[in-house]
Amino acid sequence: MADQGMEADEIIQRVLEMSSRHRIYFAVDTLEFLYKGGRIGAASALIGSILQMKPILTFREGHVEPFERQHTHRKAVARLCEVVLNECPTGPESMFNFMHGDAEEEARQIVAELAPKLLIPVASVPIYDLTPAILTHSGPGVLCASFFVK
């Protein structure tokens, strides 16, 4: 935006407006790292692991919050896709992208399924590796969808 000649105040207002429209959802594959990072207690981790609970998390106002829980990885991924299809606008203005933690092949399969339904060319959907700071708390296998609502 600065390269386009916008003033600092205008850039700040634009970023604040964009951040209010940003949605991000994480499907976590294991509770182990949420427990180790202090995000959940030992009892929750034990019971959740026994029941094969797979949380879907979201960011709200800069904080990680629980969105839903599903009973298997397959159901968590299906629900993540459902949320994206329900909330993400179609076309390139959604700025849809996908991220993963050591699950690139699965991320590519999900993008191949979602992109046509969102009217976006598969090749135009960026797929990123999540940063170590996020993986410290989420662990490997985490899948993440990010987009902007209108």
C-alpha cells in the first residue's frame, strides 16, 4: 500500500478494516502439543485423546479460541471444509489460502477439493508451511484455512 502512495494513516485504517474481515480456522490433529503448551489441562488431554477429539480452533481479536470439536481427523477436516464453503466468498476477492504443519499432501488435496467450489483456480491458492511458533502449540498435522469475508 505504501508502494501505491498511500499515507500511513490510510494504511492503518485499511489494515484495521481488513483484520475485522479476516477468518482463520485450524484443525489440530493431536492434543499433545496443546497440553504441553498449557492451552488445555491434563484431564482434557487424556479424555480428548481417548475419545479421538480433534479441535477446530479460530483466532478472534488476536486470541486463539475453540470453535468446535470433532471425533476423528476425517470429521474435523470435513467440518473445516464445510466452514470454509459456508463463510468464504467465492472468487479471488476471498484471498483464500491454506496452511499446514507437515501435512502438505493432505493440504493440496483439500485445496484441490475446495478451490473449484470457491470459483478459484487451484493454482492460485497459496499453500504455506506454518511457522515453528504456531507448530509449537498445534503440533504436526495441523491444517489451517484463511480467507477474508466481505
